[in-house]
Amino acid sequence: MSSLRRRGAEHRALGRVAGRGDEPVAGVTDDRDGSPLWQHVRRLPARQRQVVALVYVEDLPVERVAEVLGISESSVKTHLQRARATLAEALRTPDGTNEEGER
């Protein structure tokens, strides 16, 4: 029964993020945490948005994300790595540090 509920939740989560461009990822709004993070996530390519949402919002392991999206685990890792790099660059301040002052 738990497995069925989890699959249903994963299916709904994937439906929320699939094909969205400028709309919130998994129902997250701009004012969450007062952070521009989710604004930048929305600008990622669709597959990267999906992977980020399933890993960080739905807390799924890479293996399960691969299964849900119908792609290989290495593809999930590649999309996640690219998304992280893009987000890190986007969140950098003009002096080359992040918001905590770290390089």
C-alpha cells in the first residue's frame, strides 16, 4: 500500500514539473525562504528542473528518479550536476562569492 501511495505521489510530482517553463516547480512560490533559488530553478531546461524537483523536493534517490523519468542513472547524475553548476553560477554575487561570502 505504501508503495502505491509513493508511486502516486511521484507521478503527481512529475506531472507538476513536466513541461513547465516559468511556472513554479512543484508548487513552490517566489517568496519561499525569500530566496531567488526557485526563480533560477524555473529557468533550467525541463529535464534539469524535473531532476532537481524529484531529488530535492520529493527527496527521491537517484535510482528512483531514473525509474520515474525513464532515463539512466548516469543521465540523472549528469542533469543534476549541470543544474547545480548553473545554479551555483547564477547565485554568485558580482564579487565572485556566494550569498554567504564564500568563493
